[in-house]
Amino acid sequence: MSVFTNVIVLAVVLLFIYIFASLLIRDAKNKKLKAAIHNDGVAVSGTITNVRSRSGGNSGFINISVDFNYVNEKGELLTGQRDIVIDITRIQNFQPGKPIPLRYLRLDPQQVLVDLPNPLLTRS
């Protein structure tokens, strides 16, 4: 019975190590991509096509999923979707048809991010 218990404990520990390592690798890739977009990105204004909100709890912030269209340097119409956090008092700026500042990677225009400051860091 002791061997069986040791195998289960080892399997659980290895699973947690795998999950932790996967999260670290994914986070590093995301940071590298964001840095590449900021360093060699193209600023463009997109158009919001759809917005879905999720509660931010009792805070003054709200989580939204924004669908948008934008045109790259070649004149191609591209679509994208990103989740962002906004100040709830600015929700009127995130309605369908409104412009949204975007930045995409010059070499891969599908890699796009919403070019807004993080409200959690800028609120006074």
C-alpha cells in the first residue's frame, strides 16, 4: 500500500510542476510578444463591433471582451478580439461603432493588442 501511495503523491507533485512550468513558459511568450508589438508595432485605429462585459466585483473596474475590425498597412480588413479591463465610468467609450486604439505586429498583423494604459496602474 505504501508504494501505491508514493506513486500517487509523485504523480500529483509532477502534475503541479508541469502546470507551473507551463504557466511560466506561456507568460514568458506573452511578454515577449507584447514587447515585440511595442517595439516594432504599427499603431492603428480600429472599430468596435461587439462588446461583452463581465462584472469586476465591487471595484470601479469592469472586464470586457471587445471584438473589433482594423485595416493593416496593406489595406486588408482584419478582425480581432481581446479582453481588457476598463474604468466603469468610461464604458460609454466602448460601444459598437466607436474607435479603439490598437497596435499590431508589423510582420504578423494578426498579433494585435489594445493600446490603452492599464486603468489599475493609472487611476489616481
